[in-house]
Amino acid sequence: MSRQPKLLDFSKIRDIVESNPDELRQQFFFNHELGILHGDAQVFRLIVQQQPPFATDDHRFGILMRGEVRVNINLVERTIRPGTLLYFGPGSIINPISMPADLQIVGIVLFPKFPMPFAAGNFPAAFNGQVRDFQIEASADDVSIASSIIETIRQVVRRRDYNRLAAASLVAALMHHYDTIYRSHHEAQQAMLSREQTIFDRFLQLAGQHAAREHQIAFYASRMCLTERYLGTVVRQASGVTAKEWIDRALIARIKVELRHTDKSVAQISEELCFPNPAFFSKYFKRLTQMTPTEFRES
């Protein structure tokens, strides 16, 4: 980012709200302990006018109810869609990129003076300081529960006889709800990563065994009972290298062995390795090694 992030803390939010009371009275409630957002994009337009990127020193929970947002969060650009639960912890850096006119978010900000419902060391896993932010597309039921808790907190804190203990208990319920969804999502991601690694390892094994005669990804996808597209996606995600490039690497390694350690002619090696003709074989080898088969053999 080209600019130093500005701290969007309680005092800055207070200045924005107090400077625009008519626009924000129905959307945003706040006191020195917390703020609750319940409205359209007006508050975000006012915030963006403060020239992002912004840094946070508090806990922020939200739900994107309507619209699609592009935003850079902790140096990663993301597209956030309706039905996404949002969390930004202390130290997050947020830089909005684009917001639709129909944007609607509900959420809560817990300023540093809020009486957190957990003692140090007893926070739910998602909020123990190891995770700086997360955005999870949740089920309709999970979104409904989260929005209901936030709305209940809003009703409690707006009462003349505001009960801080009740508000803290409701915040605890919200954090536990977010934590349950986060842990379920994290475990699913870990299981997917484990499956992807298993697929990748099996693919490498097959490539080592069959690349001499099978040069196309279709063969390996068929052997693994996967589609070509899925296998290609998994291999690239697991290794950063395409499946075709792994096949080429295995094939080139086999060709080099044949050229270096046998007396077979280029034409014979080409035929045994299932190339259509020696000319195609030579062009393939040179494209990947910058040498012809003969030059490599003589080097």
C-alpha cells in the first residue's frame, strides 16, 4: 500500500458520527464501549471519505446482507458476497476498493473499553489473537442467528436502563457462534488440503510410472477417477505448477537418461516414448531444455 494506514478508532468514529448526525442516527448507535451498525452504505461512504487504508485497534463483527464488496484486507484483495460473516481483529488493515450502491451490513464494534466477557487466555479459538481476520460464507440459518444476536444487542444497549452484563453475555453468545462457524470452516479447509495433497502425491507417483508413454493429463485423470479440470486445479493449488508441466518434467528426465546412458538413436527413443515422429520429439526436447537431443548427448 502506498499510504500509511490511519487508525479508525473510537475517537475517529465519534467524529464521523457527530459530524453527520442526521444521516447516521438510524443506522449507527455508539457509546464509548461499542458501536452497532444497522443500515445501508451511507456510513461506509463517509468512512471512505477519510482516505483509506484504515487500521483497527478493536474487535469488529459483521454480516454482509446485500451487495458485493471488493476490499483489501491485511494486504490480500478479496471479493465478499452476501451471506458472509466478517471478523476484523485488532491490528487489521482494511482498504475498501469498491462498494455497490445497495450495500447493507449489520455489525458490531467492541471498543477497547468494552467489558469483554472472557478472561485473558479463555477467549474462543477464533479470537485468541492467532487469527487477525476471517470472512466466511455461511448458511442462511447461521446468518439468521448472527443477525438476531446483533439485533438483540442493539435493543439492549439502546434502552435507558442499559444492562452492561446482559450486553456482555450477548456478545459472548455472538463470539461463540462465530467461533463455531470458524472452526467448522477451518476443519473443512484442512480436510480439503489433506485430500488435495493425497491427490497430488498420487498424481506424481503415476507420472513417474507412466510419463514415458502417457503424455496427456487425460490418462492420469482417468486412472484417478477424476475430471481433467479438477485434477489440474488440485495439482496447481498443491504445487504451484501445472499437471502438464509435472508430466513434462518426468518425461524429460526419462529422455535424458535414455540419451545419456544408452546407445539408442534419437529416432528409436522417439518411437519408444510414443512421440509421433523424431522431428516432433526433437522440437519438444529443445523447447524444454534449450538443446537438441544430439546436443545434450554430446554435451
